[in-house]
Amino acid sequence: MRGLACVVMFQTHCYDSWLGGAARDGKFIRWSQLGGTLPAPLFLFLAGISSALLTDRMRQKGSPPGAIARTTIFRGAEIFGLALLFRVQEFVFGQPWAPWTDLLRVDVLNVIGISLMLMGAVNWLARGRAANVILAAAVAAAIAMATPPLWTIWRPRWLPWYLESYVNGVHTFGVPQPWLFPIFPWTAFAFAGLAVGFLLFSDWPAKNPGRATALFGAAGVGLFYLSGWLDRLPPFYASYDYWHTSPNFFLARVGILLMILWGVYAWCRWGLGQIGFSPFLQLGQASLLVYWMHIEFVYGRFSILPKRAQTIATASLGLLVIFVAMVALATLRTRWKGRGGDLLARLRRVPRAAENV
């Protein structure tokens, strides 16, 4: 799923950066950007599932709640630190045009780090799988419901812009920006993934993964149609923006994520995922690295094509180059990582062998 998110992200970024002229006004780029609404929810949703898996494994090993929370919070802080470092890199490479305020922009890595830290705290509060599911789902719903007023009538204008931006993505523009990644609504996807993860790793789904993922997929279809039905009711909020802040749109995207969950399971269990080398798997195993690198070759100073000047054909060729290069980079990364781990294991064994001698 993470590899799929990377591929959809590549096409969104490549066409957005490179298409120019009439190609920027047609249906093609509109469909491309519509697909671009999926990668960030996918990454956050999977962060929630991963957090549930980590919590379950540590509980089975007898780790105390405090240790589990610290592990998740530390990982989130690490990702958040990398997000700040990434902003520094973009600022340096963007000179002399990049303003200093770009250093404080809230991007997807920032919100993934914050989401992990918040999930660590929530998992510490809930002592048990059922409590985890209920609390995670409740937090996701609360974040989604609080988003519209926090973007409009309840805006925390008393905060400095760089702090308010973490609430609603206002940055320096005076009004919230839908292309940024504030806590509201984006962390709701992580908590939705956390609830799904705890359900997915419970006893019956673990023994019946095909049936369980099919049920999740069916639930996703139901959530998608429920979202449409709710959207036809009189609006609950005075300011209603379906595509950016609506809880109904959040519900629809969670439904799509659950359908993708089943589709990816079917792909890996019965489809081409069973056949040899998997580029999606490689990208998923090194998603942070390929995210970091592809940005520079698509949006950054080292863009492989002139920006806002390409036809659909040339931009598609550039997309193919990016895809192949990122798969190669991810493959090298995973193989080097494995060899590095083997080397460390050997080095750890050397003192023990010396003691035996």
C-alpha cells in the first residue's frame, strides 16, 4: 500500500510540476490532481496501522505501557525532526528565491511525525485492544468534526501564524491553505488507520486475512455511500467545504482506503504481487527516502525537465524516468540495509567468540 501511495504521488507531482500550456487546462491534469488526494491519506493511514502493529507486538512481549508509548513517540519525534531538516534542505536549494518562512511550512512529514506522537499518547491511555479501537475511532471522528470550525469561525487567530498553521494550514497567507497538511483534518487518517490496525491484528482477522480484508473492503463501500448520503442532507456547518474540510469527504476517503486495503491484499495474495520482483514493495520499504529524493528531481533545483513547459507525452516520459530511478534507489537501499544489518550482527558476535576462546 505504501508503494502504491508512492506511485500515485509521483504522477501527481510530475504532472503538476511539468505540464504547461494547454495541458494545464484539460481534463487530464484534473484527474491527475484528483488522484493526488490519496497519497497523504494513505501514508497517514498506514502510519496508524504500523503503530497498532508495533503496540500489539510490544504488548505480547510484556512491555509496559510507558515503554510502548515512548517508542512510538520517539519515532514520531524522529520523523518530525527529519521534516524540519527537509525544510532546511529545500530552503537552501531554493535560494535566492525561497523565503525564510518556507522553513516553517507544515508538510506531510511534519504531520506524520505529530500523528505518531499523538498515537503514542493515546495508546498509553487505552489499556487493551478494544479500548484502543474505540478511543482511536473517537479521536478520528473528533478531529474530522472539529476541522470546519477550526478553519473558519473558531480559528485560533491569537496564535502566531507558524503555530496556527499546525492547526489549519494558514501559513503566511491569512487564510487556511488546502495544499498544506495541518493537524486538522490530516491526523484523523492516522487514527482511522490505528483503529483499523488493532482490528486487523486481532485473533480472527489474523487467522482469516482474506475474509477480514474483504469485510474491510465491503465496509469501505458502505462508508463511501454513507458519505454521499450525508452530504445530501442539510449542511451541519455554516461554512461547508466538501473537498477540503468536510467530515463527509473524510468518511469517503476512509472508505476508499479500506477498499484499497482489500485490493492490495488480493494483489499480493492472488495477483502479480506473487510473481518475482515487486517495484511496489521496494518503493514501500524505502518510502521516506524516495519521497525525499524525488521532490528535488521534480519540483526542486535539479528538476529533470523544465517546469510548466511540457506536453502530456514528455511529462509522462519524465514520470517513467522518475519511477524507474526511484525503484532502483529503493532496491539499492533495501539491499544495502540488509547487508549492513548482517555486518552489524557479525561484529556483535566477534566479542562473544573471543570470550569463548
